[in-house]
Amino acid sequence: MSQNPIHNRLRRIEGQVKKLQQQIDENIPCDQVIPQFMAVRGAVSAALEHYIAVHIESCTAADTEKLQGLIKTLLK
């Protein structure tokens, strides 16, 4: 079992998405489903921010064109 923080975050997100699918399959009322969607969105956003913070330097080291491309992608 990996102790990598990004893997741990992604496993939690996977569990949240499975719960969301289950709620939709069971026709759970929208006032319970929508907060689950919001939680998934927040978790994905937090995981992305963490990934960027940890990997941006190594990903774009000495390649300003690559860095500019990533910045463009992030600003979309």
C-alpha cells in the first residue's frame, strides 16, 4: 500500500465518487447528492493543487516553454 500523499488523496476521491454513483443509482434526493458532488470537486481541486505544488519545478525544470504551456493550461 503506497504512502504517497497524492495516491492517498486519489483513493479518498475514488471512494467519494463511488458513494456519489451509489446515491444516484438509489435515486437519493438531490439535497443529499449535490453536497457529495461539491465534496468531490473540492477534493479533486485540492489534489491538483497539492500535485502542482510538489511537481511543478521538476516537471518544468529548465524548460520555460513547457512552463508557459502549463501556466496556460492552469488558467483555462
